[in-house]
Amino acid sequence: FYWAQINLFKAVVSTQSKGETKEGVNDPITNGDLESHRILVKGFKKGFPALHIVSEEHEEESTEGIIPPSMKHPDVLKLAGDDPKFPAEDITVWIDPLDATKEYTEKLTEYVTVMACVAVNGVPVAGVIRKPFDDKTYWGWVGHGTSGNMEGVTPGKDEGGPLRVIVSRSHAGSVKETAQAAFDGREVTVTPAGGAGYKAIEVVENKQDVYVHTTIIKKWDICAGDAILRTLGGKQTDLRGNDINYSHNLDPKNEHGLIATMHDHETYREKLQGVSNS
């Protein structure tokens, strides 16, 4: 993550387009995406060649000259015990080398994250979200612990004030209308923001009650946040209430929207499921 961050800082933003999203928004790719992808994906492949690694980007290069990831981290070693071993076939690593690329090109760097997630038999068990421009790292390992900046975080409860909903910048208006109708006059504050990783952390830090995404979203965008939420007692599902399967041999698209919360998940989901455009 450190070397990926250095390359994001150094990269001159040269932009191409991968097309448009379902909402008609340009989906760019930059040299920052590719540099981060090269370091993270090739680093994982060099250190763990048998693992299934799925990344948003698909540039194929030799691993020559790539620094393999460190096998030891003091915070992780303190939590590690006699963990069960799994066949490599059961493990999938999901990587988003640069989340919020559009915002990155607009210099809205507060939304930019770099993410990695480990799933075993489709279930996220460890996730890392790095905010490179804020120099902050958030990680969660289900059943073991979290990074120090999330120690003491608990699920909490609905305090009955204005409902705080965070959504993608492309569809804030439709969510606000639906949420206000669903909550029978309760005040609803909708915050548009870039980046799935950023929005997940806003929920974890109790700056928002609910993260809602109404259309298709890729699993590399949401796996790390899912793992961190699970570690802390929160929950993330699609808008139909189904857990999301992160196995490498399934479609990388999550088709039925997304809702992430730290408390009252099913209550919020039942009221907000009508916002889905999928």
C-alpha cells in the first residue's frame, strides 16, 4: 500500500475512458490506477502465486522488479493465533487499486481510497481501506480485531434524529425523495460522495447512518468495506437483504444495489429497498 500510495502522489493524471456507467457518468481510468494495480496485484502474485486475485484493472505485466508484500506486520502478528488453513482455491483477493477515479481526476482526493479484501469461500474475512491522501489506513480481520483507529467502535443504535444517508454523487436526488417518503416525514439528510470505500468508512465512523447504492456495483468496490463492517458488528447486503458472495468464479458485478449500516440494518433495508434501480 505504501508504494502504491507513492505512485498515486507522483502520477501525472493522464486519463482515458472505459465508457459510461449505467447513470451515464464517464468511467475514467488514469495512470494512477494502472501504477497502483501493477504494484498491488503483481506484489500479491509474487508473494502468493497460488491465490485467485481479482482487480478492477487488467493490465498484464511481468512481476520482475515488483516488491513482494511483507509477510509480517506487528499489529497483525499480535492478533494472529492458530488460524485454520484453507486451500488456495477457496481464497479470493479483491483489489481496487484506486477507488473514486473520477474524483481523483477532479482533485477531490478526500474520496480516493486503495482497497484490498480477502474472501474465503465467498465470505469476506479481512479488508483494508487506505486513504492515501489523508495518510490513514483502516483494516478489519473478522474474529480478530481492527486497526487502532477503529478500536472501541461499536454498532450503536438509532438515536431518532435526522436519518443520515450517504450515496453516490450520481443519484443523490432520487434517494432523498424515496427515503423521505419511506420514513414518513422523518428528516432525512442525504450526502452525495465519491468512492465506495470512503462511504463505508463514513458509516463505520458514525458520520452517516446508512450507505445506499441503487444500481450495479462491482465487488472490488465493496468487499473491503464489507469485511470491516463484519469485524465491527455492522452489516452489508444487497437491497434484497442477501449477503454478497465474493467467490472468484462468480460475476464480479453485484446486481441488486447495496446497503451498509452499523445498526438497525433490516429496518433501514426494508424501508429503503424501493430505491433500487437494478
